[in-house]
Amino acid sequence: MDSATLIAWAADQGYDQLAFFVDYGQDNLDREFACARINTQKFGVPMEVINIRSLRESFVGRFPFPLNLYDCTVKNPLGQITTFAMSALVAGIGVLADRHTLMLGIHHTDIELRPVLRKSMDTLEDIVNYIVESFADDEHFKLMLPFGKTNRSEVIKIGQRLGVDYVNTWSCHENVGSPCNRCEGCEERREAFSLAGVKDPQLEAGGIKVPVRANRTSVPV
């Protein structure tokens, strides 16, 4: 939901975008990928897939792998390391693709609930710059958090103004036809729409309205 809004915002601001979708074996992969595809296509943004699913397969039986990145951030004792590692991976690949600005859809609500998140993001920019500037004097890496001072409910209002179709965004932790309305992802989404004073169109539609285009054995690029 936040990433879809970020794509719309960056398009409205005139940024030349390249979106990255990280397949790390999340349980709700099918729905997340389908929604990522439809939103990037809607705003004319190319999307590349970073497939690190084998990491989950390697760690099964040794570490409990979370349902999705939200669980990484909140519950898992290794969560901050996981979030930092994935962000650093995308930043590194972006630099290799000659993209020296990384935008993330992290908003003020995220930072408020997870104070260490801000520090880890500041550290990420410093580390990537340390590497970039060691071999390129005229290059500088920049991390942008456009919604860093914006609450999630306001992010929804921004997305509505920019034409984001929130029917085709996925917050539920489960890989099911309709949102479970029980998990923390659904609870946060429900709270955000309530605070924004608008109805969640996905609940009225009963789920996403695009074909599910991803599966566990093959994710097309």
C-alpha cells in the first residue's frame, strides 16, 4: 500500500523510476507480486525482481522465518537486521544499475512505532556512501523517505489524490483470495483507512481485482 503510493508520488514529481520487488519467500508472495505488477504498470514504471527465495529455504529448520517483512520489522529478534539487509541489498543493486537515489515508502507511523528504524536508515545511507565514494569521487548515494514525516492515514489521502487503486494493494499476511481481517497487516490497514475517514475499497471488492501472476516456482520479470 505504501509502495504503491510512493510510486504514484514519484511519478507525479517527475522522477525517472526503476522499481525493485524482493522475492524472499514471503507467504503472501502471489498477492504482493500481482499488486506490485499492476501498480508499476499503471504508472509506467519498469520493475525488476530480486530473487533471494533460496535464503528462506536454506534457513528452514534453523531459524523461524517470518510471514512477511512486517513481521521482520516488529516481532522477529533478527528483524532489524533483516530489514537493514534487504534495504542494503536493493541499494547496492541500484548503485550497480547507476541509480544513486533509493526511495522507500517508510512513513512516520512506521518510524514512531519502531524508533530504531530511523537510525538504521540513516546508517544505511552512510555505509553505502562510504563504499560509493571510495571508487567514484563525483557520485553520491541518497536515501529518500518522502513519507518520513507523514502518518499512514495521510499517505492514503495522498494516494487517493494521485489515483492509486487501493483495491490492488495487499496488506494481509496470508496468501488467500480475500484479506483475513485478523492479522496485524489487516489491522494496521483498517486503522489507517479509519483515521483517513475513507472506506477501504478492497474490502468492498472482496480482494484484489487483477490476476495473480506470481507463484512459488516461477516469478516472471
